[in-house]
Amino acid sequence: MPSIAELRAETQPDWLLTRPGAEHWAGRLYMRRLSPYLTRLLLRTPLPANGVTALMIPAGLLAALSLTFAGIWPAVLAVLLVQLQLLLDCSDGEVARWRKTFSPAGVYIDQLAHYSTEAALPAALGVRADGGWDSIGGWTALGLLTSVLILFLKSETHLVQYALERSGRPPGAEPAEEASASRTPRLLPAFRPFQAVEASLLALAAAIVDAITDGLDGSRTLVVALAVAAGIAVAGHLAAILASSRLK
């Protein structure tokens, strides 16, 4: 079995850690320090890299399910499960790079895991804001609306690639100034709260407020804030894409 130092050298090349916008801040800050230890354990098993990626899906959905229950500890569990998903997200690529096994299926499963988690978390928060599964109502509907907006926001980004390919323009052949412009929409600060790590931490903060006030004010405030932010982000993201030279 490789040592941790060997794994770092082979599976965490400099280009991986310096990709603009591709590496989550939590990955750079601490998770890439931990992931080689899990990767080394996974390499002892026959589990393929795509199998590791697939484990991200239940981790994320269980995090959302946990968030639907009242109290601080379910919110803490949601944070931990999202952290587990992030750890798996780091290790799956490391397993693939060590074993030299790469496939489009891995990218597809990875995106499916992120889409499903980031859409499920605000919906779960809506259920929590309504008081649980036995009192589903308007707050759950608002959470589901946020989920739809988040999926729409993500589709705006991916439809750019689709539009370029359908027009016969290879996405990788963009001039430098267009490539720079194409990254602009991804830098919208309103997009960050919808990512799983940030959303779970915000949900935990809201759960703490709920506990302090002995109510659901924290969760309900967060549901409203995420819905408003999602609406603004969808409109701003679309405007930034259409205003850039990428689709001209």
C-alpha cells in the first residue's frame, strides 16, 4: 500500500489544488489534509472510484432528511453528513488518479450527488420550519420553491456548454478574454449559500437560534433568506451570462 506522502504526491498534484473555482474552500482548508487517510483505506477494498462517488448521494440525502427533524442534534448530524460527502468527494478522485481509472460516469455521478443534495437541503429546511413532517404547509412550499430555483441556477451554467456545443463552437476553444468572462457568473456571492457545506452550517446556526428562542424563528428566517437569495441569483446569473461575450 502507498504511504500517505506517496498518495499526496500522486493524487493531489499542484494543478488540482489551484484550479480556479473548482476546489471548495473547505477542501483547500482542511479536507484535502484528511482525504488521503480515507483514500488509503479505500484502496484496500475492491470499491471502484465511481462506487466511492456514488456514496456521496446517500450521504447528502441523509443530511437533508436529518435536517427535517427538530432540535440542534439533527442539524449537527446534517453538518457531519455533508462533511462526509465532501470527504468522499475528495477521495473518489484520489482513488481514480492512483488507479488510473477515469470515466465520464464518475463526473456524471458526482454532479448528480451535488444536484440532489443542494436541492434537498432547502426543501428539508422548509419541512423543519413548518414544524416537522406532521405539519407540512407554506414553509415547506417555500423551501421547495428554493430547491427549484437552485436547480434552475445550476442549469443556467450547464446550458452554456450545451449552447456552445450545439452551435458548433468547442467550449475549450474560447479566447482568453471570453474564458475570463465566462467565469464571471460563477463568482456571484449569492451562489455560495446554496452549496451543501454552507447551507448545512447556516441550518445549524438557525437551529441554535430556534433553541435559544424556543421557536422556529431561525429556521423560518433562513428559509425566506435563501428563497430571496435564490431568486436574485437566478436573475443575476442569467443577466451576467447573456451580457458576457461567451454566447455572442
